[in-house]
Amino acid sequence: MTIGRGMERMMCIAALAALAGCVAPAPKTSEPGPLGLAGYTALKGQGGELIVKRAGTPFTNSDGAEAKRAANSFCGANGAVTGTEDNFRDGAWIFPGGCA
């Protein structure tokens, strides 16, 4: 016995509708605001820069490597855009390129 094209289409649509219930909703786009990571916070500045601070003892000028590791963690798989423009100011490291 064969199934007609109309019935076949209806079965496909029903299967797709059933599968749609298995998909998690898309995450909300992140709002500008501080992000938390154990011992660090990051904030996206108005110009798109990533500002990374250390909880407790503020960063110093010599903590660039640690700040870069934290920035990469905040930015996820693509990491932070880092380079010669990265700078230290008021206990925070600023990465002008933001996240990749």
C-alpha cells in the first residue's frame, strides 16, 4: 500500500512540528552590563571595548597576561581581540577590540 503525496507531506509537517518542541529557545541577546567570572568582571564599553577588572585586589600594569586570559574566557570560543592598543587604567585592563 502506498501513501499519497498529500498524506506524506502531512506526516512530514507533523514530524517537524513534534521536533520543534525539542529545541531549546534561543538565548536572549546579552544586554550591556557586567559579566561575571570567578574573581573577575567584564563590561562592554560604549565603543565596543572590553573592560576587565579583578575582584578584590585591582589589576596592576604588570597583570596584562592574567587580564588577557580573563578576557578570552569572557569572550568564549572566539576569544578577545588583543594587540598593541590594549591598555591599563584605574585598576582595569581595557581591550579596545572587544570580543572577536
